[in-house]
Amino acid sequence: MDKKKFYITTPIYYPSDKLHIGHTYCTVATDAIARYHRLRGEDVMFLTGTDEHGQKIEDKAKEAGVTPQEFVDKIVCGERGVLDLWKLMNISNDRFIRTTDDYHVAAIQRIFKKLYDNGDIYKGTYKGKYCKPCESFWTESQLKDGKCPDCGREVQDAEEEAYFFRLSKYADKIQDLLENTDFLQPRSRVNEMVNNFIKPGLEDLCVSRTSFTWGVPVDFDPGHVVYVWVDALSNYITALGYENDKYDDYKKYWPADVHIVGKEIVRFHSIIWPAMLMSLGEPLPKHVFGHGWLLLDGGKMSKSKGNVVDPYILAEHFGVDALRFFLMRTFPFGTDGNFSNELLIQTINTDLANDLGNLVSRTTAMVGKYFGGKLPAGCGKWDTPESFDTELIALASGLRARYEEAMDAYAPHKALDEVFKVIQRANKYIDENAPWTLAKDMEQNGARLAHVMYNLLEATRICAILLTPFMPESMDKLFAQIGAGEDCRTWDSAAAWGGLSDAAAPTKGENLFPRVDMEKALQELEAAAEAARKAALPDIELEPQLTEQVDFDTFCKSDFRAVKVKACENVKKSAKLLKFTLDDGTGVDRQILSGIAAYYKPEELVGKTLLAIVNLPPRKMMGQESCGMLISAVHTEKGEEKLNLVMLDDKIPAGAKMC
Ligand code: MSP
């Protein structure tokens, strides 16, 4: 029999900056759902990738002094880039698409032409604002205080020739799709779309631009590039071979079972994308699921706010599986949630170290201690079960069905909650049976003790199967520790109590989830974040040169002289000031105060030949007079301000004029 197909996607990422924990959340969730379907034996296609075109990328590349392709290559394929992160996070995507891939570009040109040929794309004018010096088009909402957001100058009304997609034509059909089917989930997102976008009147969509070039060119009208969302959304079909020869499984996998997307891009996926597909005459995806955001201090994470959380730091610190688990366990998938390091550590300690970790280590240790690591054959059966035996067995036996219901409703947090109810029940079962008491009389209680151990291992096995999509690596290790072979790690065996052989030989292994010392970890995370922030800073930053000119005569009025340091000391009660006694060639000592105590010790300057401006009006600082100013060179290095006094050749006599 043919396996059931399951096609699942994540949004393809803008490689305009490195990915943060919010992006990681979305991809880990999709990965867990994809792994769940594989566990069920389905033929899964899981797609992710990068969305690499558009003005933002073009601008960022220009800023960085590289080509747009070089810019995106570095973020996608470079060290600690998108591909590295997905590898680290154990993301099991079957395919990775880049919208700059040749086959995708060619397919987009054909898709655009198809939409044009069937009359759904027409030429019109795009009205907006134009900044002449920057040669940039802006929409009203992009302006900053009504001015160009780049240079702050006045903008003027302008028009640009552009192609439009007849989105308005599909308004009724889309409304029907949203309101009368389960296409868009969770249901709460439907009203948002209908009330905010469809009811006010769907306007036709501008789908080409001529004011920048980093995009897929419209091949039948040079100068136009395809709107980035038309280009990006189509990835879901081009990656299967739609309108290209690179792949040939469009028929096999399309329509997608689900597009998992963040809430701010639900609009594109639930209005524009189905309209495009309707126009192309292709089937619609079965579901779009709009998940919530991970917030930081109640707000959205963004590079510009400087509040992004680096998934590399967290994964390296706590382990990939612990991080994956935390993301899925803590935040209800359809709504926003507040991320914090404290919450992450608490979850690791409570669920993984205490509940799951302890269950496994206590059980395997007891089997080692009381049975030499091997349970007696037949211990899976017990003729006169206690109520707590029945309760544990019933709870664990019914777990797969409850888990399945939650996973199928895209509620991984609920599925995990069900698993942890069983884990907690199993821990309680240890206390109820008090194995240490039973072990006091092995002759009398040995068989009962073996049965208790078997029940614990068996409940753990069922939980571990269902935790595999969330923590694949750790569950492999856990199976080995409880002595569960390949045949009893399957989806089918998760619904059948008794899958574990009663001759299993568990071994107490490494501690899978060590307890985290909250205070120490928080300090280490802060230090790691600070180090990463510093590493990302430019090596050297210079003050921009002044553009305002001074005339030559004004410049000549400044009297720069070589001065020799006769004495130098700290100014009392000032952390900043040094007091210099200087020979300026006049025969009368000159006193200058300079705010450089953070950079020099007084004794290292005595005897040096420095540069000073000597005709500034005297100033009082900390009650002392300063007659002139010493000249220094300043720059910023890795975010830290550096200062160096300008030192002259000692051959230059005191008082020599600089000109
Ligand atoms: N390129 C588009 C998607 C095109 S799909 C055809 C895009 N890219 S993105 O990089 O900006 O965002 C990718 C995904 O990350 C989106 O689903 C977005 O919602 C998600 N997230 C970005 N920040 C997030 C959080 N703080 N929390 C949760 N998800 C977040 O949009």
C-alpha cells in the first residue's frame, strides 16, 4: 500500500540578518511536526529555505559594500549562518530552496507570464513618493515624518509603471475559503483576515517594481522585477518541480498539507497565495497555521531593537534537545509567549532534570542494584494488580491517542503536556511502591519489585517514543538506557502496553539532562551574549569627516606647538583629569589639564614631546586653570573608545610651530 503523503513547509527566511530564537521556534515546531508524521510511517516532504530578493537585501548589501548575492551567500551558507543553524538544531528538512536558485528564478518568470497570459496581471501605475537624491520610491507609510527614511530629505509625488495582480477578483472566493472551511488555523486568525483585509475591500496588488533591480526580472518587460512575495510564496511549488525540471514530485506532494507561518505573514499565505493558485488553476494547500510570536520583555524581537536572542548560545549552553523541548513545551503554539532565560532554565530543571531524568536514572539504577541489570523473565505480568498499577498502565496505554489528537490539531504543547502527565504519574508510582522497602526482602517481594520496575520502564518507553520528534538524539540514548530495541520504538508499539521485552537489560548511562545552576548559567549567558555582541562590532570605527569647510585664514589662527612634559600628575578628586606642566619654548611653564587619566599613567608621559594648541582661552577645571589643549587621536575599536596622545619626535624642540 502507498504510504500516506505529508507535505509541510516553514516560511523561507529573509537572510537580511542572522536568525534569532523566534525564527528557530518556527522551524523547530515544523520539524517536530514533520518528525511526528515520519514516526507514523508517512512519506513526509519537509521544505524550508531562504527568501533572498528585494530592496531590503539590495540596500543592506550596498551598505556592506558587497553584491547582493555575496551578501546573502554569507548569511545563508557562511559560518553560523542559516544552514549551520538548522544543522545544529537537528532540523530534518528534505529540501532547502533558495529563491536565487536558477530553477526557481526561471519558474517564477513562467508563473508570472502564466498569470499575465490568463488576464490576471495587467499593467498600471504605482503611485508613491520619490526621493530624487536617493532615486528611491517610497509608500506613504514608509516615510519618516513625511520625509525620505534614508536621507531625511523632502520627497515628491511620483508614479512608476508597474504590473498589478487582480486580487480583487478573488475576494469572494477567498472570504468563503476562510469562513467556511478549516483552511486557516487557529480559527481566531480568520476574523482578523476577513475584517481587516477583505471586508474593507481587497485592492489589486502591485506585483512588479522598476525602482530596484535585486529580484527576478520580468522576462517580457525588462526593467521590471517580480514583487518579492510572488517570488517567495511560489517557492512552495517550485521546490517540487512546478514549472521547472529540477524536481519532479509536484504531482506527488502538492497540495501541501500545511504551511506553518508566523502570524504577521498569515495575510500573504491566506489571501494572496490562494488567489495566485486559483488564478494558476492549481489546488490550494489544505491548511495554513499561523503561530504566535516569541516576545522579549513583551515586545517583538528585532535586530534594530537589539533584543534578539542568539539560538547558538542557548543550544551550545543547554544542549540542542533541551532547547527544542523548551520551545515546544512552554509556549502554546497559536499564541504569543514571553521568552526568558529563567523560564528556559526552570523548564529544563523541572521537566527534564527532575521529572524525566530522575525517572530514568532512578529506574535504571534500581534495576542495576536489585537485579544486576537484568529483569527476570515473566516480570511483565502480575495477576493481582494494585490500583496504582492499573492507573499507570491505563494512563500510559491511552497516551498515544491523546498525543495524536493534540499533534493533529497543531498543539504540540498539549501533546507534551499529556506525555508529562504520564512521566509525573510514573514518578509517583515509584513512591507508592517504595521499591527500597520491597528490596529489603527479595525472597518475599522480588517478583513484585521486578514487576514494578517493568512497569516503570514500559511507561518510560511509551513516553520516549512520543518525545522522539521533539528530542531525537536524547531519546535514542534513553532507549538504549532502558534497553528498548528498534522494534519497540515504533509508533504502533506506543499504543500497546507490554512492548518492552520483560528480559530487557537496562543500563544506567550518562545523565541525559543535568540540572542547571540558575545563577551561574544566567551569568554565563550574559557573558556569552556580551562576547557575541562585541565580536559582531566593527573592528575599527571612525568619526565621520566633517563636511562643513573652514577657510584657510580661520585655520591659520590656531597655534599648534610642540610641548615637552616636565611633570604630570593626577588631579585630586578627579578620575579623569591629568595635570601637565609643559615646556612650550617660551621659558615660562604652561599648565594644561587633560581628561585622559583613563588612558595614561602620569609617569609614562614625563619627558614626552606632545602636540598642543596654545591659543585657546584659559579654562578652569576642578578649580585649576588649563591653558590650551593636548591633541589626541580617537577612534572606536570593537565598540570601545580608544585615545592616543599625538607624540612627536623628541628631536623637535619645545615651542616648534606646526604648520
Ligand atoms: N521571507 C518571509 C517568509 C516568506 S514565506 C513564503 C519572512 N521571513 S522572516 O525571516 O522575516 O520570518 C520567517 C518566520 O519567522 C516568519 O514566520 C516569522 O513569523 C517568524 N518569526 C520571526 N520572528 C519571530 C518571533 N519573535 N517569534 C516567532 N516567530 C517569529 O517572513
